[in-house]
Amino acid sequence: MANHSATKKDVRQAAKRRERNKYYGKTTRNAIRDLKASKTNKEAADQFPATAAMIDKLAKRGIIHKNKAANLKSKLARKVNSMSK
């Protein structure tokens, strides 16, 4: 690491961003896990919009690729729609 003050600041900012991105990613993974574990169609249908929004925000922030986000949402939507009503 260089001793320039701007470089030191950049290192601090990168650490903050990394922690924030880890939090968003882990929170979204937990929401996906909970949605997959839901037993009833009503419960899953209620959770799906919030989970899809979280996935979209990850893609918008560049934490995950937009195609991965689309793939995740597609799989979750198929799971929710295939559950017995």
C-alpha cells in the first residue's frame, strides 16, 4: 500500500463497501433460503416480491451479474408457481 493519503482513504472506502456488499449478499441469500423452505403457496407468494426486489438491488449495485439475478428470480418464480395452491 502506498503512503498517499488518497490511497489510504480508498482502502478505507473499499473496506466499507466490501462489508456492506457482504451484508446485502448474505441477507438476500437468507431470504432466498427462507423462500425455498416455505411450505405453503400463499407464504411463498407473499415472500417472492420482496426477495425479487432484493435480488434486483444486488444486480443494480453490481454485487451479482444481471443474468444471475434473472436466473435466480426465474427459478424462484417457477418454484412458487409450481407449489400446490
